Amino acid sequence: MVALSWPAVQFAGGGGATPSTAPPDDGKDARRIPPDRPFAAAMHIQAADTELLMRAAEPADDDFILGLVPRFTSFELPPGRKKLVVSEGIRRDLLKHLDGSQPGSFLFIAETDEGEPAGFLHLQIVNDFFSGKPNCHISDLAVANGWDGKGLGRAMLDFAERFAREHRCERLTLSVFVGNERARRFYEANGFSTEMLRMAKPL
């Protein structure tokens, strides 16, 4: 699978995205949208009846993001995969991207009007193995406790698709564990289909 982290676990339907009048990025944090990109540095998204701000993640968000790691393993893992090991691997990968040194890596926070974080989205621009054209890969998508079933997952997925189109990507891709049935149903309901299976044999 692309990257060492996985799309998260709790999702629901509904939602869309509309532009915001937020100020442009200052370019000082590699996690932010580059100033030469056409995509806005922040946008409003609609999760059912609630409007939230989707903005670039900042260092102050690190604890919130890392606190969502347990949600990435709250389902049955494949044989030979231990939750502690998988969680630590995801945490290490996130820390690598949170330091702002990874090119083509974009981290976003869904935030309420009160400034409370409600969700996290991590996108990566990668080249397609076969065509060589850019793809947008959803490395991580998670909602905070209390936001399950409120349409935030769908709203962030819509945001990811708009981001991918604005960056002229050929595909929007993601990886998900076989046992994460809820996430698989959610993605399939939103137009994703299985392209390739990664098979493993524990030794």
C-alpha cells in the first residue's frame, strides 16, 4: 500500500465544500498549501447541518492528530498484525509528516466555529506507478469522538476530491484493511472500487 498509514474508521454520509475567504498561506510550514497552487489554503465544508472550517494543520494540532491513532485500529486486523505494532507504525509515519519535511504531503484539520478540532485529513501527491501521472492519495482520514454519524467523513472526502481535481490529479486513491468493513462500505458508496489486492503471508 502507498504510505504506512491507513484511512480511518468512522464515517457517515452527507456534506460538501464551499470556498472560504481565509487568508493565503505564508509558505513557512511545509504542511501548508504552497502559494503557487490554485487550491485555497482553507475552505468551509458542510457536514449535515454543521459548517466547519477545513484548514491546514499547524504544530499546535499535533497532539490532536496523534490522539486519533487508536481509531485506525478499532477493527479486526489481518492475521499476524498486532494492534500495538500497527498503531506504533502509524504514529511513526505521522510524526515523519508532522515535522513538515515530506514533499507532497498535506495535512488538514476540520475545525468548528468555536475552534475545536473535529477531524483530520492527510493527503499526498504521488505519481501513478503505471501512467506516471499525479494521483492524490488519502493517507489518513479520521473523525474525533462525538463526530461519528454526522457527515464529517463524507465532507472531508469531498474536500479531498476537490483538492485532487484542483491539483490535476488522475485519480484519488486510498488503502484500507480488509477487516475495516465499515470504511470499505463507506468508500464503495462514494465511488471507490478495488484496483489491486496486496496479499501477505506471515512467516
